[in-house]
Amino acid sequence: MAWQTTWMIVPLLVAAFLLLVLGLSMLLLVTLNRMTATIGSLLVFCLAGATWALSAAYQVANTGGPKRIWFAIGSGAFVVLVVAWVVFALAASERQTWLAPSRLVPILAVGGVLAGVFVTNPLHGWLWDATVVADGDLRLLDIDPKPGYVIGQFVLLVATGAGGACLATFAKRHERVASLAVAGILGGITLPVATGLVYRLGIGPGFDLTPVALVITAGTLTYLVFTQEFIGEVPLPRSVILDRMDEGLVVVGTRGQITDLNPAAKSMLGIDDSALGAAVETVLPEWPTLDGERVTVDVTIGGSDPRHLRLRVAPLAGDHHAEIGFISDRTEQQALQARYQAIIEESAEVNVLLDETGTITYASPSVHRILGWEPAELEGRDGFSIVAPRDRERVREEFEAVREDPSSQPRVEYRVIDADGEECVFESLVRNLLDHPHVEAIAVTSRDVTERRQRERELERMNERLEEFASILSHDLRNPLEVAKIHTTLAERGEADALETVQGALDRIDAMIDDILTYVREDESIDPESVDCHAVLRTAWETVHTRDATLTVTLEEAAVIRADRRRLRRALENLFRNAIDHSGGDVSVRVGRTDDGFYVADDGPGIPPDEREAVFDNGFTTATEGTGLGLAIVRRTAQAHGWTVTATESADGGARFEFAGVEFVAG
């Protein structure tokens, strides 16, 4: 293979090297950035240019038949380069419909076929004939074009011009495009086109220096694409930036007309491209008037199916007469906010926010339904002021602990004062959300547990009574049952007095059952009324088997007290029966007035001092026939009325029971 040396080889090799460096550098940059149609087509442009320049250098340097092969390879690279330029122009001018596969694939297919025809021309000769001729000391390739070659070159030239026209019309239609940048692109592509025309017209050194001119074109395009200035001024593919934005974008020109819209804005506002050029007020009447500052407004559009939008409008940098607006759809957010608000308003819980000092900054609407306070009455007030005084210090200590330790989330139970001055029991979860960007407070979520605590106390009382009931059944009834069983056996053996003992045991069991039922069924609730003291004393005395006992009442004839008649009568019956049982029946019972109540006394054996408190315990008795529940019933009755009952010694040495706190309404 023979070679020849000429200075023209040097610029071609340098051009190939520079174009290859640009392409490889771009590959490195693309690995760090998202690939776009603009960058991809520019990459192919540089690599195809490098191939063309290298093929041209080898074609010039060779003196034999391979010249034809290298020329064909360079021609095929030229076709690829033109196709890459067309794709670049479509991407840079935001012709997204042309970049869709349905249109782009045919363009690439046609370009690929044409490139293949150019490269394989040495085999079929459809496009040109080539002859190696001598020109002085150099051997050059003389091309004899055929009609197919001329048509192909014309198609490629038209494609190149179409790409430039796309950019030019785009720059004219969009005010935001930097005309200088587009001019740089068009000037860059014009240079190799002009160089190629010079070569085709036979002007110049006889070598095609278009690949050398491509270095300037590729450098210009690369600079404009990969510099911050160009990215901010010249349009990149909208599919990458604006068209894929969730926010709507509206650009308003200097005369108040809409100059650009992205798909999100069209969807939110229910408009299409026909709105371009229209006054913004006709499309969005709420568009604000700017005074050099950014403005944010909330607007609602639509009738039966409204959409809630937030519009943020700002002047374009460097031009206060042009404006850009960003639209965000807040419909779902508004619906979600309304839902949460409804949940809070209808919640059975009270939600309160406190600042670092304990001042209420927010109270949920449920505070009115639960405590009777209007939220506005509490906001700005010391949160501890509605806590019951006896719990206030403890609650404040819990608050301070949560403020100091955000990880602490205690549940606190305390009493709260409602709007009527009544106390209710609250259970609260306290959380430190001072660092939460949307709260910045200490959140207290509370629920009214007053009824629950009352039910729990009632259950506790019921359990206590059940335990007492079980204790009485398992212990106190066992003795008379054992007596009855033993004496039943003795009666079967013929002992005469055994059946009488059995009958006495059964009578005691009957009395105990009656007292047990009374004791267990009596609760703390009463139904007070005005009770005639003499009448209720007389009824209670007549109910008891008094034997030889006597009753003396020193109360005024008109004495009337507030009491539950049935329960008071039952308590008096137990006191009368207790006096008679412990004295053998021959006893004098007296009922009289004290400073704040009344007393029931007898002249029986009395109660030893060390047993005067224990006699009120259920099951305590010193009588052989007693049930041990009579005085327990008396104490429970007194407690239900809010009275106190104490056992002491009477003036005659017997037992005396004093009731204090009794309300006399007459006498």
C-alpha cells in the first residue's frame, strides 16, 4: 500500500482527535447526568464527525484503490452526522411529537439505509464512480457523481436546513429563548455547510475540509449545551423539565398575554394551546397584580366539582413586566385537611397545644362539648388554671419533665375544672412536639374518664361486697349449719332437746340470710325525703320482737329529718334488735337529740371500749344468736346519708350510738 504526504492530512487528523475527545468527554458527562435526546444526538454528531475526519485523512494519505473505500466510509459518516443534527434540532426546539418512536424510528431508519448505501458504493456503484488521478506530486480521487448521489446530497442539505429552521422558528415563537444562543447554533452549523459547498463547487485545494469545520460546530454546540448559561437560556427538552413537572407553569409576557403553558397548567385550568396569546385575566381572573414582589394566592375554580389551586407569581429575573406563575393543585390537600378537621371537631378527645410556658395556643372544638369552654376562651390562658388545685403541682411537674425530655410521653390522670366549676377526671397523653415544623408546641391529647372511673369504683365496691358475701357464706353460715347437722344426728338417736337446737340453728340461718341480703344489696345511693322521726321509730320498734324491752323517745313531737325512710327504718330495727339480743330482752331503749343529730342508747351490758370500733365490721358479734351484720348495715346506712355513727357508753352504762351530721328540717 503506497502513501503520500501532504499538509492537508494534519488538520484532518487534528479534527478527528478533537472531535473524538469531545465525544469521549461527553460520554463521561452523560454518566454523571441524565441522558437526553439533545445530549445523545450531540454525542453521535461528534463521533460521526471524528469518523468522517479520520476517513478523509486516510483517503488523502493513500495513493491506491483504498482511497475509494475511505471516501465511502466518510460519506456514510456524513449521513449519520446529518441525521444526528436533525434529531438535535428537534430536541432543542422541543418538537416532542417528532421525538416519539412512531416518528423518530422512521427518520433513523431512512438515515441508516442511506448511510449503508453510501458506505457500500464501492461494491455497487449506484451513487458515484471514483478514479485516482495525478495532480502534480499528489494523487487525488476524482468523483464522478451519478443522479442518486446528487439526490442524496440534496436530501441531506434539505435535512440540515430543516433542522436550522426548527430552531429559528422556535426562538421567534418563545420569548424566553436566548436569540444569541440560537444564532450561535445556526452559525456553527452554517460553517461546515458552506465548507462543503465550496468543495462541491471545485473551489479550494481539492480536499474536503468540512470535517475540520465540524470541530468549531461541535465545540459550539457542546459549550452551549453543557454550560450553565445555556441551560438557563436556551430550551432543553420539555419532556425532561417542564412537561414532566407536577406543578403548572404559566408565563405571562410584557403585555399581560400568556406566552407559555406546560401540560400540568393546561390540565389544572382546563385549557389548551388556544389560550396562548390570550390575556391572563381571561383565563385566570385571580391572577394577582405584582409590585416587584412575589405573591401567593389561593383560588378555587370549577362549579359542582371545584378545584383548589395555589398560585405563586413572581416577576421574571431582569424584567419586572414579564411574570411567571407556578400552580399547585391543593384539592386533595384541602379535602384531607377538611377530613382531619372534621375528625378533630367530632372527636371524643380534647386536643390542646401549649407553648413552652404552658400557655394554651390552640384548643380543639371538642373542648366546648366536653368541658363547656369555648376554644377562644382557653387560647392564651394558662393551661394549668383549669387543673384542679390539688393536682396542679403534680401536672406542672409532668409538663416540665416532658419539656426537658422530648422522648418522654407520659399518660397523666388528673382532675379538670369545667366551665360550670365542676370537676371531671381527665387522662392525657403529653408529647413534646416543639421541634415539629408544623406544630412547634407541646401537644396534650385528653379524654374524659370520669364515668369510667365511677364505674371502676362501683365495680370495686361490688367486688368488695362479693368478697364479703363469700366470706359470710363460707364462715358465718358454716357454724349454724354444723350445729344443725350434729343435732339432727342426735335427734335421730332420740335426744329430746336436739330438734329444738336444730330449729334454733335454722332460725339463725334464716336471720343471717335476711341480713346478708340486706347488707349486700344496699348501696351508697339513697332517696331522701322528709321523715317524721316518731313515725319511723314507732314502725321500727313494732317490727322487732321487743319482749320485755321499752322505748323512750325524747325527740320533739314535730321532729322531721331528711333521710331515706326505708333504709333509716332498717338501721333502727338493727339497733333495737342489737340492744334486746345483748340484754336478754329486759332493756330500756332511749332515743334523743344531740347537737348535730340524734342517739340511740340502752341500759344493757354496753360495749367494751376496745370493741367499739370493731362492732361495725361485718361478721363481728358477741351474741350467740347474732349474725354479725346488723351494725355493719347501720354504718353503711349512715355513710350513704353522709352521716357518721360512733359507739360509746350511755349514762346507764349501756351502749350508746350517736349519729352526727343529721339534717333536721323541723322540730
